[in-house]
Amino acid sequence: MMAAAAPLAPSHAVVFLLLIARGLGISAFQQIPARQRCSASSAIVRMGNDSLFGPRVDDGEDVVLYSDDESSSDGDGGWGAPSASTETKKKRSNMSRWDSLNPKIKARIVKEAQERAIRNKKRREPAADKKRRLYTQYREMEKQSKREKYVERNTPVNSKSRRRLSEITPGETLPGQVISLTRFGAYVDIGSEVDGLLHVSQITRDEFVDHPRNFLSPGDEVEVRVVRLDPELKKLQLTMLPEEVLEEENVLNKHDVSEEEDDRIQLDEIEVDDELWGEIRRVTDYGAYVELGSVVRGFLHFMDHPMFGEAKGAHPKEYMFVGDRVRVWVLDVDGTQKRIKLTANRPVGLPGPRREIQWI
């Protein structure tokens, strides 16, 4: 009688059963076809009729152990199957707020909006009345802006205490009040029968005056000097320059000298490319004014100076000094505006110095 075989361990029995199943081509677990699968995992037990586990005792249908597939649920509320409330919540989250409202509430909101639009349209003023109202408002604002610009004079315009021009002498220093500003100067009230013109060139010599508003404002109290006046034409010219500048530039007397008596060089005697010597009298942000002995001073732009470019970004006052004698050439002469434009660089078109070569 043969001895009984020793019992196998549980782990060895499982391995033995799996090897036999593999050899017979029987699979206890099979994958679901691709058309029935989803992103969630699932497992179905399929048991053959003549499998290792013996004959089937069920009706031959596969048993679903677990499933995360929402589409495969039968709605029986099993594990992993979505409920009806979950589907409703998802649908509501995808809907807009307006779509989720009750139809009766929608109808009431639409009706109230239409009634409000009709009321606003009836309350709206006609286009012609609105245009007339806006134009009137604009005119009032314009008048108010002009009234704010007006300066209250120290002496009324029609006052008998105002001096006549015939009582004023050139060179007299008087206090004044700035009344208005223009691009070419300022009008100053000195208590005379007319306002005097303070030209933009007579405000200061320290820097270039682009516009009088950079130095003056309506209502400012200033001290001016009378340059010239004409009682018949009712014209009065003023200046704010210091006395030494007035004497240097001969501002007060140059209008009293006729061209026949004036021994200075006239503009019609100066031609382009003429070589002249002069002295720098005033330096500004854009260049220097050079005294040439002519009726007007020439202007030398800082870019036409030989030292321009040696020091990058240097101010003209760093290489152009008052009192320096310079040799310049005439670039342009404007007889209408009485201007002379100069350059300190020798023009290229001028012939150079003649050199003679002697053969020995």
C-alpha cells in the first residue's frame, strides 16, 4: 500500500492551480472589450462550463464584482453607480444662471426691463433741446474762463488820474502790472492811457525766453523802463533789462539815430560767406550773440562752434564765454526780420589759402 502524499502548502496550491489553468487555456479573469470599457476600472468573472472550478451552477451570465463606469450602471444604486441627484447636479453646474431660473421669474424680469426702458425713453429730452442746453452751458463756461483771466487793474481804465503819453519821457522807470500775455510779449499797465508792450526779447538776458508765461503771469507786479513811445499812434514800448545791458546794447538811443548818421555796418552791406571778427556779448542755451559792429548782433548757434562735440552734452556756457573774440562767417542774412546767422567753422565752399611751391 503506497504512502499518502504530503499535503501542499496554501501558497504552493495556488501556484499549482494557476499553472494548470494556464495549460488548459482557461482564464478566470478576462478583460472587457474596448467598446465597453471606460476610464474607470472594472472586473468581471467569466467562468467556463468545464473549468477547473467545476460545472457552472448559474444561468451562464457574467457577474460584475465592481465597476466605476457610470455608463454601465443599471440605476440600481449599486456601489460605483452614480445616483440621479449626482447627474442633476452636474447638469445644473453646466447651465448658466439665467437658464437655471424658473420660467415664471424669467418672464417677470423681462417684463420689468421692458417697462423700465419705456419709462426712460419717455423721460429722455429731445435732441434739439439737449443740443441747445449743452451749447448754452459751453458758452457760460467760456465766459467764466475769460472772467478768471481778467486782471483787476489798480487804476480803472476810464480814471482821470491816468497819465497821458505826452507826459512820459523815454528812459523813465515805472511800476507796472502785467495784464495779458501773448507769444511775442506781455502787455503791462503802468498807469498811462494805454498799456505798454514788453517784448519777449526785453524780459531777460540770462536765458532764452521761449514764451513770456515762463517768467510772467497776469497780475504780476513788475518794474519796467520806457524805451520809446508815440503819443499820436498811442504806442508804448517797455523793457525789463538792467541799465548796464541797455547801455551796452544801446537800446534807448538806437531808435533816435537815422541810418545816415549811424556808422555801423548795415545789413545790405553784409553778404553770405563774409568773414568777420566779433566779440561774444551774451550766451544762451542755444548759442551766443556776437557783436559784429553792425546794426544788429549776429547769432552763433552752439552746433556751429568748433568746440561742439568735444564734451558730450556740455552746455554752451562751458565753451562759449562772454568777452571772447571769435572769427565767424556769415551763413544767412534776413533783412526782413533783421537777423544775421553765423558759424565759426570755415565753409567748405570757400577757397583755401594759396600756397606757392618754389623749385630749387
